[in-house]
Amino acid sequence: MEEATCVALTGDHWTSVNNDNYHCVTVHLIDASWELISFALGVMKTEERHFAEACARQFLDVADTAIRACALCCA
């Protein structure tokens, strides 16, 4: 990810058949060979319902943690 000039983050919420709520943040980038690379930054079980405010907060928490970690390892 250090060589990527741009990345895209996506978020997804779903409810399992057991009625458990989950949230995932995925990063997507294109490498120097124009290959799409995607991987999960975080998948977590949540207790909150999928309201916009909760989804946004969870997404930003995961994204912020990942960006800070990348900044530390790439510095």
C-alpha cells in the first residue's frame, strides 16, 4: 500500500441469519501493473443497528486507525 498514490475505501453492514450485526471496511487500490488489489481493513461485530450515524462513525473509526498505522509504517 506504500506505493499506491490513491486508494478507495468501502464500507458494508449486514445482519446474519442469527440477527447479529457486522461491519466491514475494505480498501481498494490499483498497483503499478494495473492489477486491482482489495483487502479488508477491519471486520467487526456491532451491537448497534445500521443507522447512518452509527455506520459513518464505525467506518471512520476503522479508516482513521488504518490511515494512522500506514502513516507510521511509511514515515
